[in-house]
Amino acid sequence: MKLYDSRRAPNPRRVRWFMAEKGIDDIEVIDVDLMTGAHKTPEYIGRAGIAQAPALTMDDGTTITESIAICRYLESLYPEPNMFGRDPKETAIIEMWLRRIEMMVANPLMLAVRHGHPALAVLETQVPEIAATSRAQGERALGFFDRRLAESSWIGGERVTIADGVLFIGMDFARMVRFVCPEELTHVTAWVKAMRERESAKAGT
């Protein structure tokens, strides 16, 4: 298999983080430079079907995109440690938190960076109002997750799961626009520290 990666973007980092947590090291990783438009070439789009990274090409030539879809596929091949749920109830709970994270924090913070960091102006027309509104939305939603982390060490339950990875990477990406978790969110702050101390945080950058 081949993973078409990009070191600059948060969605590919989700897959790298996931692979690090699972100890997956037998997939060829190919860097795709988004800043030079390498993801927009006919060859890349012909393979992936869309100008996005990451993309995973299987041994039979099938290519899938979307970071969570790739992680789910890898989970089926490398089932331990489990990251998506061991039974229907746990799987549903992790999925619930994952969706909340994507909609309430990760996507807004990614938009804040895409529309707020000067270097990313080469990728799209930036709208400062989108950056400001998205940043405020993401920061406001963190209060909800602080309450969750007051009752659970990890977002999805008793261990680290894909939900933790997506929230951590979304917040870490936002440091590009100097986003800092509000000090009063003590549970999120402690959780970020614990996530940053994991080996996967280093491998995922």
C-alpha cells in the first residue's frame, strides 16, 4: 500500500497519528506538496479522484481518500490497539464524539487557519470574517469538551481513540494562528498535555 501524505495539512496528520498509535510501519509514505499544487496534477487526480490528501492506494490499485475512511480501513487490517470501538455500544459512543469534534471544533479551527494564515493564501481566496467566526466557534465549543473531560480521562471513554486524535490535531493545527486553549478549561488543558506527551504526537508532525 501507498499513503499519499502532506506534512503541512491536518487531515493527513490524522492518518500518520493513527498509524503511530498502532505501530504501523509497513506502508510506503509519499509526500505530496500542497503548496506547489502537486495534489492538482492530472496524475494525482486520476488516482485519487479528487485534489485532496491524504489518499491511500491499496495493493489492487483501489484508492480511497478522506482521513477517517482511511483510518477505518487500516483498523480492519491492524485491529489492535482498538481505536474505533470493541462492541456496538462503544463504537456508537466513539462515533458520536468523533462527529461532535469534527463539526464543533476541528473543522472550525481548520477554517480559521486556512482563512487566517498568510502563507495559505496560495491555496484559496481567504475571507478574514470566516477566520474570525470559525475561531470563535471552535473556542466556544471547547467548553463542552471540557465538561466531558471532567468525567472521562479520554474523549471516547477509558482509552485513547480516534476521537482524541482528531480533536488534538485540530487544536494543534490552530497553533499556526496562535490559538491557545483558554486557561479556565483546565480539563482540556490537562488532556492536551497528556496527548502531547504520547509518542504519536511526535510521529504525527
